[in-house]
Amino acid sequence: MKFVQNTTLLFLVFFLFIQCKKESQQEAEIQSPANEIHYAKGLEIYKHNGFTIVKITSPWPNAKEQFTYILQEKNGIIPDSLKQFMAISVPIKSIVVTSTTHIPALELLGVENTLVGFPNTDYISSVKTRKLIATGKVREVGTNETLNTEVLIDMNPDVIVSFGLNNSNPTLDNLKKSGLKVMLNGDWTEQSPLGKAEWIKFFGALYGLDSKANTLFSAIEKEYKNTLALAQKATRKPTVLSGAMFQEQWYVPQGESWASLFLKDAKANYLWADSKGTGSLSLPFETILEKAQEAEYWISPGDFSSLQQMSESNPHYKQFDAFQNKKVYSYAINKGAKGGIVYFEWSPTRPDWVLKDLIKIFHPELLPNHKLFFFQKLE
């Protein structure tokens, strides 16, 4: 009897040892990889053997909530400690995205054919994806605020990639309750040019194309840094005005915003570069005129496509030197077949193209052979 008791005791000790070792291995496996994201502030990706942890740490501005998703590879084993989070089988075969900023990532990764739905497809400007829409391969799924739940349930995509303006989104909640996989994407909250572009790795992880996404981003990063180094050769910093009037107020990008950082990197003296914040600054017309009447350039004056259209909208625009000297540049001219603005779709993924355009405008001698892509001079 004593022998049996000792044997049982040894077995229990051995079992507990193995169990503890297994749990510690799982814990080590969860903690060991480094975050593969270097510029984006709201995204973290941790690669493990058989699964990937994706964390959205900034789903909307000033968010207190964070979201964790587990991307499970075939035969991948998810540790018990992670089973509380939504798991998605990868590589995915079908997707619905809700922002045009997601389209370039799909095309660069070569998976645009997996797109099956989009809200208000007229906003999409890219030629490749417009062909898919024309052939009926991409269906309308309502609007971002009111996605068509019935259509999406019928489509049953592997994942729906959406975004939230705050923590209240009944439509997305209903989709989740219906069993659909919904992921939030916070690329729009990023302020650094390379931070936005790095979100291509989010889509790379969904398709098991991490290596390709890393290669694509590295090329964009290199091109941006090379262009940034070229800008250092500029011998002067021209003064720049931005924005336009809306309902009796003029809105200019704040100094820490994405748009303002581009102007800084392009070696321009943006007149509101010292303002704090990442959104827009609302100012009366008189304040703008006093500070920026003699500004040499005017960048991004709303969605206007001609100087005449601007002056018809507000005759006071003629008071600015940049307007009189025809040094007004807009992103609104380059549009897709249905009127979607190319800048809104592609500029987050290709900040190097944006920077080259701005350097060409402010310092044409540095890029004599560059042809403007996003920005065009208003005539």
C-alpha cells in the first residue's frame, strides 16, 4: 500500500511539473516575440509559432479601449490565456473593407480579388478595384454608419475591416452578434507619414503575406527617407498657407498633424507649424488674412479644382498673394472614374509620393524630373 501511495505521489508531482512547465512555455511563447511595428503608434503585431497577436491600441483619437485579435494559422494552437480574444483563421480568402485607405494595401499585396464588399463604391478611385466593381465582384454594403447587416450576413466574408469614431457602434455590434468577424483598423489616427504607411503590415498578417508587406513597407520607408534627405539641400523655406473657409471659419491643419508634418519634412515654413494638436484649428478670416496674406504658397484649399471656383465661393480668397500669383495647389483634381479623390485613397500608403510632390512645388530644382501626382496647380 505504501508503495502504491508513493508511486501515486510521484505521478502527481511529475504531472504538476509537466503542467507547470507547459504553462510556463506557453507564457514564454506569448511574451517572447518583439513588436514588428516601428512607426505606427496604434498597431502592434506579435508573430508566434502557429498564430499572430494583433493589437489595435488606438482605434480612435483618445480611446481608452484597446482591441486584441488572434490570427490562427492552420493547425496552430492558441494558448488558453488568449482564447478570450476573437480568433480569425488565416490566410483569409474574402474581405470587406470600409475605407478607401485600405484599398492600396490590398492591391500592393496582390489580393484585391478577395475584396467582396465596400460601402459606397463610388469613393474608390483605383483602376484595378474599379474593374472588380464593374464586373460585380465587389458589392455595395451600405454606408459606414449603417452597414447593411443582411447583405453582409449573406456574403459571410472571412473578415470585415472597419473603423470606429468612438466606442459606440451598434451596427458593428450587430454584425459581431451575427457571428461575423469584425476587426477595427486605426490607420486614420496615425499622424506620422510612415506611421500611416506601416499599416500595410496589418493586411499582410491577415493574408499570411507578412514578408511581402515588410518588403513593400521597407521600400516606401527607404524612398521617403531618401527624399527627406534630398529636402535638406533646400536653401530656403517658403511660407505656406493651407485650408479654406467653411461656415464663416477657416480651418488650418494644426502643427502636429499629418498634413503639417509633410510640410515640415518638405522644408516649408508652414505658418501654423507651432500650433499644438493633431486636428484642425478653427480661426476667423481676419486672423488668417493678417498672418498669411503674403504667404508664397497655398496648399490644399479644400476640394476646389480651379481658381475661378475658389473666387466664386469666396471673393476674399483673391486678397492672398498666393492666389494672385497662381501658386495654389490642390489634391482635388486627380480623381477616379466616379469622382473619388486619389489623394484620400493613396496618400496614406505612399507618403513618399506626397513628399516628392511638395518638394517639387517648393524646391523644383531638387526634383527637376518629378511629375506631380497628387497635387496640381489650380488654373
